[in-house]
Amino acid sequence: MIFGLDPVSLIGVPSRLVEGRPDDLLDVDAVFVDDAGAERLGVRVGDTLELNDHRARVRGIMKTQRTFASIPLIYTTYPRATLYAPRERHMLTFVLCAPKPGISDEELARRIERETGLGAFTSWEFAKRTLGYYTKHTGITINFGTTVFLGFLVGLAIAAQTFYTFTIENMRHFGALKAMGATNATLVSMILLQALVTGCIGYGVGVGGATLFGHLARNNKQLAFKMPPELLVGSFVLMLVLVATASLISIRKVVKVEPAIVFRG
């Protein structure tokens, strides 16, 4: 992915440069490569790349936020980018701008739309359109959704079988508790509490393991990883639904148990 910057102002040049200086981008055939892309391409400062039959000299290594596709990122000047990028009918995809002090992003976007008749979006609106494109026009949603759904079914089956086995093996104890006066509500509360404790332990281990794996992969420049609070809350709610559903079979068995089971051989 090639980013072309204004050669006069260099607006948009990455601020987190591991090697090189912003002015180095003005050198002949100069490009900056992100650290993960440089490692994947096997290049470092001073090496030469060939982009669509044009020479590019790596003059800087930068740290950037990982992209969804985890492809190498290259920054250069805009005239040079038009040489490196494949020829298309429209070389310019979008123009990045910022409002003057006192004018909000939303107001500026509406002014641009009114004056030019073209689409103008704030940062979040632009991000939502990108998310919408991946969701509607690619198979990512179906693939991820199928994976999550199958994981939920497998987890539900394992949890339900585990709780049911625990209930069957301790049926005499539940019967004894009933014989001593324990109500069905008390026994159901016991099962739900056990399920909740087990689910929370599994949730903590799962989230901790996933976070550790994500950070290790991100540090090795192999994966773009992000764990927002909304994902943690959503996963916790799904965990509660899973353990509650898995407990239903056990609850049904305990509610029907007779106290007389204690005296049977």
C-alpha cells in the first residue's frame, strides 16, 4: 500500500520514525517502509526496491498502526507514488483536510458536500464506510461469524456434558439435601453458582490466553491485534448465556430428583 505525500509540506509523514528523518523522503527515489513490512520484504535503510519497474530506495523505517490485511506500507511523495502505483483512470482516491480553528469536522464535511457536490466524511464516518465495505462485500463476516458460532456450539456441548456428568455423579447428594429440607430453588442456585464460577474461571483463562497470544504476535509483527472493552463485555455476556444454557439440563435433572434416592442401593 503506497501513500503519496505532498512534496512541499510533507503533511502526513509518519511521526514515529525508527530510522531516518522526515526530510530524507525528499531524496531521489526515496521511500519509507513500515517496520513490519521491512521485515517481511527483507529490506533495511539503504536497500533498493523495484516497484512496477521503478527504483525505490529505502531511506527510513517507521512504526505505524497495523492494517487489517497486514500488508507492507510505503510512504513517498505524491508524484513518485503515481509512478509506483499501477495506472488507473482516477489516480486520486480521496483528499485529506482539516478545519480551521472554531469549525467542527462535521460542519466542514457538510460545507464541502454543499459546495462541490462530492462526498465528504469525518474520520469516524470514513472508518464506518470502510468497515461497512468489508462487512458487505467480502467474506470476512461470514468466515468470522461461522468460526464464532461453531466455537459457541462446541463450548456449549462440552459445558453441558460436564455439568450433566457432575449432576449425575452427585445425584445422591442432591437427594440428601432435599431430604434435609433444601428447596428446588436452593439447589438451582447452587448449580447456577457453580456454573458461574466455572464460566468466570474459563473466561479469565481464555481472555488472558488470547491477549497474550495477540501481544506476542503483534510484537513479532505477524498480526494486527486489538482487544477493545466492547469485545470483552460482549464475550462475557456470551459466556453467561453459554453457562446458563448448559445448566438447564442439570437443573431439570435435579428438580426431578426424589429424596428417596438416598436410601436406594
